Amino acid sequence: MKLKLAFLALLAAAGTAGAQVAPGVTKNEIVLGTIQDLSGPLASYGKQIRMGMQMRVDEANEMGGVHGRKIRLLIEDDGYDPKKSVLAAQKMVSQEPGIFAMVGHVGTAQNVAAMPVQIEKHVINFFPITAAREMYEPQHKLKWANAATYYDQMRIAAPRLVKDRNLAKPCIIYQDDDFGMEVMRGAEAGLKTIGKQLVEKTSYKRGATDFSSQVARMKAAGCDMVVLGTIIRETVGTMAESRKTGFNPLFVGSSAVYTDLIPKLGGKLTEGLFATMTSQHPYLDSAEQPIRFWATKYKTRTNEDPTVFSVYGWGAMESFLKVAYKVGPNLTTDSFVKTMEGMTFPRDMFGTAELTFGPNKHLGNQFSRLSQIQDGRWKVTSDYVAFSGLKPTLQKDGKWKVESEFFKDQ
């Protein structure tokens, strides 16, 4: 009898060990984490992301939470340092009751460094604030991304602008790292589809402040379009140097340059700059009433004007909450993942593209649109695009198939 009881106890223990246990979920709470740069080079971004996320958390909790559970958001500062990201992730997953998901973590290298810590503890990485392919590749059930990649942004934008503007000599200046290389590879792939190539490629080291030699090379090559694999300071520096030397090509950057800081810092020197984007900047006097209402509410709560990074934070948390509501009271990692595999998020008030997910599709959207700085403000100039007037086809492997090089708005 004692042996039988011991055997049954062993079976029960094995069953418990094999069952899916959700970290960060208690009877009364869902504990989430986010890691932001609150003290480093992207602190202005991190602060706005954090406030956007917290605003949506407060809204949800004011309505009673999710199926009776309140949301508690843990926030750590990594100063945009991948090593500190690892320490922050270790802290979050090791303390009781842990975190259910990491939401809206900013930065490519920072996410790449922290994700192994999270995955070991079965913590979901949800909608990181970066457009790198590593956020969903290689596929893992705990990795879910929403942002069209830098590669795909340029793969579509570069040839489209060349064709629309009848340009002949596209070139690129890019940051000599993974981010800059992704922008360059996307531009090269897109231009190849229309029989074009970059006539000049020039790079700079991260932290550079002088771009005179790079601009001189592009000017000498007669470039009429410059793809910018740059972020904030480098974008303004490149355009300022170009204007000073009488070099005035069409400039286009990735979503990394879609920020109100560009026109604020560069003023008239940045007029005409194009950038790929999805969510639009939430101006307080926006023509769209829902955006004006949201922006006013945000400023009332935070005493600061919102930015597109506020929208990124708010939107990531909004999407998480939609999934958690749909899962129901029995929230586990497995039930969340299964629900995500059938989720569609419709286009929102900020114009963010529809997001669709599946068992083999962990990136919600592959496409972006264009905005341009006009009179010191970003103005949307195109909608999401498709090839040959046909919507791209989603294959069984979760990848999109595009069959032609000609573009038009959807």
C-alpha cells in the first residue's frame, strides 16, 4: 500500500512538472515587465514608451482589470546597454511571482540579449519596439512581433520612390552595424526588382558627428536619392552637411527617423525628408478627432505632449490586453500562445496596419507607408503598398510572396 501511494505521488508530481505554469499570473494580478532606456541615448524614447504603456495599464485597471485581475507593470532601465538588459530581465523573471510577458522592450541588441533569459523562464516577448527580424526569427512560440522590418521598409520604399520620381542614381549612407546593414540590404533588394542598384554606398561608425566625407562622395557620384540608414543625430547631420554644400537629393529613411525630434532639431534643413512608418505622430491639433482626444487625454495624464513612441507603448499594451481578454479567466502561457495564433488586430485610429498572426506567422505586418516633413511636421503621403495592385500572398511557411515590381496604393 505504501509503495502504491508513493507511486501515485510520483505520478502526480510528474504531471505537475509537465503542466504549463504561467509565471506572473496570480488570482488577483497579471504581472508584466518592460525594459526601457530611461538614462541613455534613447531616454526620450524610453520615457514616452513607458508613459504610453502605463496610461493603458491605468485605463484597464480603472475598468476592473482583465477578468478580475489587475495589471501590474514592472519597469527597469537598461540605459540602452545590452548587458544591463540581461540584468534587468534576470531581476524580473527571478522575483516572485515573476512576469508573464515582456512587453514593448526597446532596442534590437537589448532584446536579443535579454530574450534567452526570458525564454528559459517561459516568459513571452511581446511586441518589442524594434523593427529587426530577430524579433520573430528564428520562430519560437514565445516571440511575437508587430513592426514591419527595416529590411522590408526599404525593400518597398526605395524602388517606389525611384519609380514615382523618375530617379536614376540612388545611393545610401548607413550606420556600420546590424541596423544600418538591414536598411542597406532592403534597399538593394528592392532596387534590384526594377533593374536598379545603389551607385554609392558609404558608412559611418556609431557616434560619428562629421559626415562631410560621406556627403562629398555621394555628391561626386551625382546621387539623386539618398537612403538613410541613420537614426536622429546622424540624419540631421547628413542633411545639414548636404544643404551646406548645395547637394539636394531626395532623402528617405526608415521608421528609425520617424520622430518629431528630427524637425525639432534640424528645422528647415530637414524639410522634404521622407520616412517609412506605420503609426502616425499624435499631434494635439490632429485633423482626426480620435487622435486629438487621445493626445489630449495623454497630456492631461502626463503633462507632456505625446509622440509616436507614446503610441508605440500604448499600442503594445492595448494589443496584449486584447489577447488576454480573449483568452478568458484561464490565462496560461499555452492558452495565450494558442490565442495569438488566431489573432487579427484591425487597423487602429493611428493608422497602424492590420496585424494578423498564425502558427507559422509571428510577425503581424510586413508593410509600411510613407510620411514626409512638410512645414516642420510629419504628413502621411502614401498608404500601405502592394505589388501590381495585388495583395501579397501569405504562404504556408508564414512568409509573404510578392510577384511583381510595380507598386500602387492599397
